[in-house]
Amino acid sequence: MSVQTFVQPQSSSQSASSYPAIVDGAVSVLTRLGDNFAPHAIGFPNMTIAVDAGHFMIGQTLVEKPAQISSTITPPANNARIDRVVIDNLTGLVSVVTGAESATPSAPDIPAGTSPVAQIILQVGTTAITNSMITDERDFGTLGSKGLGGLIDVTTFTTSGTYTPPAGTQRVIVEAVGGGGSGGGAGATNGSTVQAASGGGAGAYAKALLTSGFSGVAVTVGAGGAAPAAGSNSGNPGSATSFGSIINCPGGTAGIATPLYAPPFTVGSGGPSATSTGGNIINSKGGSGGKGIAISTNAIMAGDGAYSVFGAGGVGPGTSPGSPGVSPGSGGGGSPAGPNTAARSAGAGAPGIVIVYAYG
């Protein structure tokens, strides 16, 4: 159909002779958009519905789909039912999603990777689908989307497993962080010595966009460093988180304990973690745990666990054992010990995490 210049029809101001042609021209301009995959009953109604020709983009390719007829729809046996007609976002093929029979039926969910076209209300004994039974619900915001066109699923791993993408996944974004290190412990003190261990470091972080090779990938979630035994014991590092052989995020460093010292003194941290690999968007080190500080026998503060990219670490308090890491991949707090204090453990590091965002 050749294009025309759009003129808004207005019966009150346009002449009777020109008005029909103006209406025809306006309809011509709007037809390609308005008739795109339009649902309706077929010419001689039966238990199928028609979907008009349509078009959409996949990447930089324009796809033209001819008119389609749905599969035959079986009427409900005992109660009314609402079925849904959908279009696959990548192929443009029409399918029917069967709803559940009920005295008060509701439409079934829209499957991932598809776009809604219409709802059909069916009664017991229905023998033909007419236009009055069809509700147009076309919404093609993700039709033809590829890559980052539409988020269809988010999978979070807090324990190790295998990633299986949902149908229609074209690309994924993966976020991962290694396990956090634990804080350092504190030994028993006498009347003139104190301890103030440093906090554990955070796990390294990575973020990657993957367009292939992500299905069936083994996911390893790094453990947080275990709390050390009570005493002047340095903490334990966290272990690495990985997404197959694609992404590797080393664990956070361990907090450092101190021998018995008379204040003032400071205790350095274990430093940042090694740098993650495989993150084609972000590769980073995990931050260092906080230093332990003792100004006097009455002014002591162990180091806090390092924050991870996901949030807070454990606290390195002044009068009680360090607390565990709070957020995925964060470090545990170190432990202090004032004069004449029994040996203490410290806060464990928090385990890592892997989050996979699937796009259709």
C-alpha cells in the first residue's frame, strides 16, 4: 500500500465531499500500526482465532510475519475458562495458553519470552469463537527484543549449583562476589596488655555480559572465612566464587591478630583481595578490613569487616567479640581484648553470591 499524508478527519469542518477520502487516507496511514498482529474471529467462526500479519525488529533485521490461525481450542468441560493468545518474541509465532476452569476464571500467566495478543472467554459447550468473546490485549514492548530488550528472569545463587536459563534467553548479565574473610581473634590478656585484631576483607566482585556459553554452567558460591579459634589467631580468608570457567572472584583476606601488646598500637589489615577475572563490565578487588587500634588500656577498637559491593560487613567492637559479615561477600569483624580478658574468636566472613539476569 502506498503511503499518504495524514490529515485528521473532522466531520464538523470538512466538506461532505472531501471527508470520506480524508478518512480513507487516515486509515491507510494508521493501518500498519493498528493492524499489527490484530486478533479476531475467522470468517466462518470455529474454535480457532485469526491473528493478522505483523512486523517487528530483531536486532537490525525487520521481520515480516504473514497472517496466522491459532491451533484449535478445546472448550471447557465443567466451568468457564479464559485462554490467552501470545506471540513468541523472537519468532513471531502464535500460540495459545490454556487457562484453568473456574466459576470465576482468570487469565493464565504470560509465559517468559512471549507477548500478549488477546484473551478469550470460553463457556461450557462453546462451539465457535466470535469477536465478542475476544479481548484485544496487544502489548509488544518486548516483541523482537534481543540482548537487553527485556528482562525475563533473575536467578540468585546463595549455594553452589548449575545455571539453567529460561526459554527465550539470549543474553545474561552475571554479578558475582567471593566469600568474605573472617576477622582476627584475640588472646587472653593480663593487666597491662590488650589486643585489637583487624577485620576481614571483602571478596572480589565481577560483572559480565554473556551472549553465549552460559547454559548449564556450574556455579560455585565461595564460603566466608570461618571464625578463628579463640586466642591470638589470625582469621581465615574467604574462598572464591565462580561462574564456570568464565568468571572467578577470589575470596577476601583474613583479619590479623596481635601478640600481647601494651598500648598504644595499631594492627594492619590483610589488604585487598586479588582482582576478579572474567568481568567484561567490571573486575575489582575486594576491600581491606579495618585496622585494629589501641590508644590505651581503656580505648580499644578492633577493625570492622570490609563492606562488599552488596553492603555492610561485621563490626569490630571495643568490648565484645567481632560480629559476622552481614552482606554477601563482606568481611567479619575483628575481636578486641582489654586487660585481664579471656581469649576470643572473631566474626566469620559472609559467603559470596551469584546473581544471573536473563534477557530475552
